[in-house]
Amino acid sequence: MDLSERDLGERVSNVADCFAYNEISLLLYIQQLIFLSCTHSALLISRAHEELHSNAWAICQCLFSILENQTSLLTWAFGCVKKALCSEVVLLTLPKTGLNFNTKNASLDFVSGSFMEEAASIMSTKAPRLWWLVHGLLDARQNENTDIHMDKVDEDQEPLDDTVELGEIGGDCSNDSIDNEQNISKSQRHALARKAALITIKSIVLISIIAHSSNQRCNYLQSILGIFFHSLSVPEKVIEVLSHAGISIALSTIHNAVTSLSAKSALLVRDVVQTLTAMFAYDNFDIKFKTAQPTAEHPSIFVSATSATTIPGFGITDANRDALRWSDAYWDQSPLNPSPSTHPLIFTQNDLNLLKEFIGPDTQKVPGVRLSCQQRRWAWHTRKTLVHNVEGFKSFSTKLSQPEEILLIPLHKTQQIPCRAMKYKESTNDGNVQVVDDLHCQGGIGQAEEKG
């Protein structure tokens, strides 16, 4: 029912007279209405309570529109928000959230994976209002006129875009806003995604500093960055400054973490190598340790060293494990062995028959097919050479399919365990021997003094 302004004014006046007649203030009426709704079953009281509850935000908005009320309302609102956000910060600092790092029990899994995505997921889930507030402050100009109800923060908050690689984003974005997102170009869409990723990264850093300030053990981001700074040989004075700013853990904590992680990595390498089903891969690297002011007594140092990793074998079982023992038998009978056995390695007729049986189907033609499997592979490589190297054939690149699969090796993710770097030059024969001896020693299958 629509009421005129005059009728509405009269009814409001009548309600005010009722309050005065019953000697009840509006504040007391609202308080009793809220409390009585829990114990009183009267229909009118229930309706009034429901209407008050559903329009609470609108009532606060009307009160805030009055200039005289803004200071007191802001003070009250900030007090409520502060209490709610402090509760979320305390929740983030609990060990069960996964943001605590213990240097004595540091796990190798802690430094693996994409820690930015993990931290963003934890923070946006455990502290949604804090996450929303920091996001809004970091993009203040865009959110200046945004009117969002705090109770709807969980509903209005957009999920993180999985396509954005947070670890590959860096620097600042100059694109502040784009009005028409329907017609924006690909580069503009990339700029928007980049800006959103930057805001996410900055939000993680700010919330991590807040949580770390409340609880020193809540140091997930600080630990990752501290170990990262250590790996880059960042000066200790710089790390101390970053530690005081809440961005890194202390130097002593970094050293304890590195010691713990190194010990666990060494044990893992030994466990994998001693199965005798793993392989080593190594390569040389060069490091130049620069001196701030080089002199004849203290010049810059150039070091050639070798890095290595352990790669566990895949698909090795008790049934096929003996297939790995061929190297001893081959070397024992090899003509290159300075001390070969009395039975040199000779291919017998059985070996030749087995080899012929293995490659036979590859060279035989199938009835009704013009080329054998081997010939079809050669033909494919010929076509590939023409398409990629002859200008007149490049138009056929879309018609060049994949070659026929023969004894396809299944694709799988290769695991690896890094070994300790070695101060040897593997580019020399003696250096190669030293590297292999050192790797055997790290794996617990050799002694450091053994040669060859």
C-alpha cells in the first residue's frame, strides 16, 4: 500500500506518541525486540524482529548519511571490524592452518610447489574479510565508489584465477582501469590479469607481515624468502633489515633451516641411491664471487664446480630388477676392459636370432600395405625435412601428422633429489672421476678415498 508523505508523517507521529505514552525509548524498544524474539512467540514481535534483521544494513546506511552521526558510527564500525579481523588473524596463526615453519623439523616439501598459490588459498579461506579489505585498499581508486555489504563478502569475492602464474609476475602495472571489458584487446586482458596477480601477491605479503607480527611462529612467507635470500648470497645486513621489516626470518633461523633441510636432503639421497635403482646426472657451472673493491691481495674469485641430481628409476620391480645387472657382465667381457675375464663378449647365433626376431616385424610388410613400418617412419622423417627446410613445402605443415608409434614409452613425471655441489671440474678426466667418487660417497655406496 502506497502512502502519501502526509499520511506517512502522521503515522510516524502516532508511533512516537505511543513510545511517549508507554515511556519507552526507541533504543529500548529495539533492544527488547531483539531479546524478546528469542523467548516470545508473538507473531507481531517475530515479524518486527525479522524486518529489523533484514534491514539492519539499510538502517546503518541511513544513520551514516547524517553528518553528525558519521564520527560515532565510524568509531563503532571500526571497533567491530577490528575485532572481527583480529579474530581472523589469530585463526591464521594457528599451526593447523599450515603457515607455521619449524626450523628444527623443516621438511623438503615446505620449499616445493607454488607457495604463493597455497598462501593465497589459505588466507582467502581462513580470513576472507581481511583478504577482502587488503585487496580493496591495494586497489583503492577502483573501489572508492564500490558499495559492498560486509556480510556478503564471501558471496561477492571472486575465486582466484588458476590461469594466472603468480610466480612469473613482477613489477608494477600502469593500467589503472578499463571501462569496457567487453571490447578490450588481448594485451589489455593480459594487463588486467597481471594487475590482479600483483594485487594478490601484495596482499599475501601484507597479511603475512600482520600475522607474523601477531605470532612469530607464523612465518610461512618469511621462511621461504629467507631461504631464497640465502641462496642468492644476499648480504647479511640486508637480511637483517628485511627481518626487522617482517619480510624475512632472522639470520640464525635461516642457518638452522638450511642445516635441517640439507641433512634431510642428504638422507633422502642416500636412501634413493642405496636402492641401486637410481642414476646420477651432473653438469658443470661457474660462479664468480665478486669483491666490492678488488685488490691484488683480495681479487674476485672465479670458481668452477659441478652440480648433480639423483633420478630414481621408474617402473622397476622385483620381476625386472635383474635387467639392471647387465653392466657388470658387459664390462667383465668387454675388450676395452684392461683386465677382462677369460670369456670375452661374443655375439652368439642365439643373440642374433633374438635381435632379428625383435626387429623383424618392423621391417616386414603387411599384406595390402605398400611400405613396412620402418619405411613409413623414414618417409615421415623425409616429409618433415621437406616441410621444415624447403620453402615450397611449408604450406603442408598443417598436414604433417605425428609419426607412427612404435614401442611407445609411457609419459610420467620424473622425480629428482638434488645432490650437494662439488668443487671439481668435470670437464677433465680426473674431474669426472672425482665427481663420480663424490656422488658415490654422498649416496653411501663408496668411500671418499676410493679412486675409480
